[in-house]
Amino acid sequence: MGAQQTYEWAVRYPDMVRRAAPIAGTGGGNTLHDFLLRKRWSRRSPPTPASTNGFYTSPADVREGLLRHAKLWAVMGWSTAFFQEDRHKALGFSSLEIS
């Protein structure tokens, strides 16, 4: 997001910004991959009911916490090209909707 802010300042304040070096930014908008990451992170869940400050009394209680964690990080393993080329469909997913 820093590169996007660099673009903003360079355009809005050209007299103050003589040179800009935006790194790893998308001047044309966010990709589907970015959207999925943002959507998943915005849906972070509170600690599971069975958790007491991150501690569990039973291994079975850990399951819900691990499922939530897995959903948060599942998107991280794939590239932008993976989503742009609809490769998720080859894995049997018809939608990118997050439940």
C-alpha cells in the first residue's frame, strides 16, 4: 500500500514530490488475489469459545481454531496468476466465495 500512497502524493503534490520510487504497487487497481486477501483478513474471527487466552483443555477443542487459522492463510499460498487464470476451478472450486 505504500507504493499506492507514493502515487497519490506524486500526483496530488507534484511541486513537493520531485521524484518517486513506488515499489511493489499496483497503479491500475487491486487484483482478485488482493481482494481475497483483504476479504479474508477483514473476516478474522475472535478466539474460539473453547480457548482461554490461547490455551485449550482438549485437543478436540483446537479444531475450530485451526480451521479459522487455515482459512486466513489458505489464500497466501497462491499467486496472483493462479486467481487471474481461474486455476481454482481445476481443483474443484466453482467459486471464490469465502464461507
